[in-house]
Amino acid sequence: MLFGVSDITYIWTIDGFVYLTSIMDLYSRKIIAWTLSKTLEVSCVIETIKKAKARRNIDKPLILHSDRGSQYVSKEYKRVTATMQCSYSKKAYPWDNACIESFHSLIKREWLNRFKIRDYEHTYRLVFEYLEAFYNTKRIHSHCDYMSPNDYEKLYHRLQ
């Protein structure tokens, strides 16, 4: 079973805002899918869900938690997630989504705020570098017994 959380955050660039949609596996805190977009359209969330399903080869039950943003309550989202169990934060209660909110704060604080980000392409390179070369592979988490998300998942698979 996969229990994931999803949210969207904005990233300021000289050219204007870019939006990062992420899905985190709550077991390992790994970002299993992410999409960068120039708009806040629901298609970005749908693309991220499709990436997560493909990367995890999901045939097991999936629970996906999010806030009640317009993208996550749209007809298109409900159609794509019809085979999943969707969970939503209570209105005006952001703590339900704290893990993904914390991650979005972290990527900005630890990495993105160091740069004067020019545009979408520059943002993509920076996000890719942080997620694929550091966060999932090297950054340790107390939740994961001070291992990286990838190492924590490898340990789980060895024990099964």
C-alpha cells in the first residue's frame, strides 16, 4: 500500500512564478513524483499522479492525501483518482498536510533561496538537482532512522 501526500507550491523567478507539484511517500518521505509548471491548472496535478503511478508501478491500494485546493477537488482530479482512496485536510487545518508543506519549505530554504532564479528552465534544473541528486538519495531524515529516503526503502525491501 502506498500512502502519499500531495501539494503545490510556488517558486519565484525573474520571469514570474513557477509551480511545483509534488507527491511524497509518507513511509520513506521520498518524493516519488514532481511536476513543474507555469500555471496552476489541474493538468499539472494529474501529470504528477500519472508519474507517481508509473514510477511505483502501482497495483496495490493507494491513498492520496491533499489539501482542498481547487485542483484537488476538480472533476478531472476525481476522475483520475477514482480507483484511489482520496483524503483531504479539514478546512482551515493545514497540519494534516504538514509533511509535504514542510518539504516545500525545505527545498526553498535549503536550496532554491540560494539562487536568483531566472526562468522556468533554470527552476527545472535546480529542482531536478535537489530532488534527484540530493533529497531522495543523500539527505537524511530522522523519520527514516537517519537514512536517506532511497536507503530507507532499500532496507525495507531487503527485510521483506
